Amino acid sequence: MTQSYSTALIIGGSRGTGRALAIKLSESGTRTIVVGRTLRDLEQLKNEYSSIEILALDAAAEEVASELLAEYEPDLLALVGGVQPKMDTIKHLSWDDFSSAWNTDVKIAFEFTQAALRLPLKSGAHIVSFSSGASLLGSPLSGGYAGSKRMQYFLVNYGQREADISKLGLKFTSIIPKQLMQGTDIAKQASSAYADAAGKTAEQFMGQWDKPLTPDLAGSLVYNLITESNDAGVKAYTLTGQGAEAMD
């Protein structure tokens, strides 16, 4: 069974995986609205794909989540964006550095999950939240990033629980890339930091994965999952260069 969407709201879709997913959805005929902080990236996306609507704003700001969901009433909400954590050891990070992903990534996930439940979004709507492989394995050079990504995974489960209790008909899914995504700023920064710590080059560090995971591949994998998957009971999928896999 194929699932189609009438309106998709992509939070953090101006570049990377969010951008790739937005393009796939728009090309399939879905009305696609992309929210991002960087106007230049949004305008470039709009210039290349005129059917995509863009909004330059801070998705973590107060009331933004409830206002956007009330205005656009998406039947697909994808929470993709987040901050790029400062890479350093716990010994050298300030609290602001350590907690940056909690104050942005987790706040966005919390605010939009809560708004989807309170509004609520219409029955059948799908909320897709991106986490990270750091949530499973830790990430000692990125401060509180790993913990924040684990909390985003928990929020998917919390959201699904509340939706089920209230019989809202909403579906929550967590997407967990287990590899650094080749070519992204965060991959360049993280691979460099971890390579230095291990006495390797960034290329050697990224070479630990036989098949690279790129934003375009991740976007395609997620698009296929949300439009073709029949496994209604799965709440989380991991992504690698080899493909997508349901988590137990």
C-alpha cells in the first residue's frame, strides 16, 4: 500500500537530508513547506524548485510550532534540522556549548510533538523525527549532543503513547542515521575531530563505512519508508549506506 501526503512541513529542509526529502515530496505532488534559519539556502532551494514554499524563521522560538501547525495543517511533519555541536572534550566545553543541542534540537522536537498532540493534527498525520547514531553509541567529543538525540528518540515514543491513549490516529517515527553523512558540515567537523583523536585522517575515519551515507540517499530512503512502508508497528528505523532497517 502506498501512502501519499497532501501537505508536508519540513523543519530544517534548506539543506542536507531535509532538502533531499523536500525535493522528493514536492516532485511527487505534495505541497511542501520548508522552514529554515538561513535565508540564502532557502532562496537557493526556491530558485531550483519553485513549487516548494519557504519560511525563514527559528523553529525553536516560542509559539512557532503551534502557529505553523495551525496554519498549514500538514499530514506529514518532518523534524530534520538542528545545531552543529562544538567538537571538543568534556574538559574544555562550556555549559552553553554542551547544552546547545538540547536548547535547539530537543526543544524543536518537544514543541512540535506537543503542538501536534494539542491541536491536534488530523487523524492519519505522520510525524517523522530525525535523531542520530550518537543516540545509540554516544559521542564523547560533542558534549550533550548524544543525550539530546536520545531524548528526541524518546519523544517519538512519548508522542505515540499520548496519541494512542487519546485515539488521535497519529503516527510517530524516529529516523536514526548510524553513519556520518558524507559531504555535510557536521560530518566534516566530526570526522576531523575524531580522526585527530585517533591519529588518522578524516578520509580514513569516513572510510570505516564500506558504503557512504549521503543526504540524497538518506532522503530517498526516508521517502520510501514513509510512502511505501506497511509496517505500522515500527517506531524507529536506522539508516546506513546499505539502506534502512527497522529497530526492534
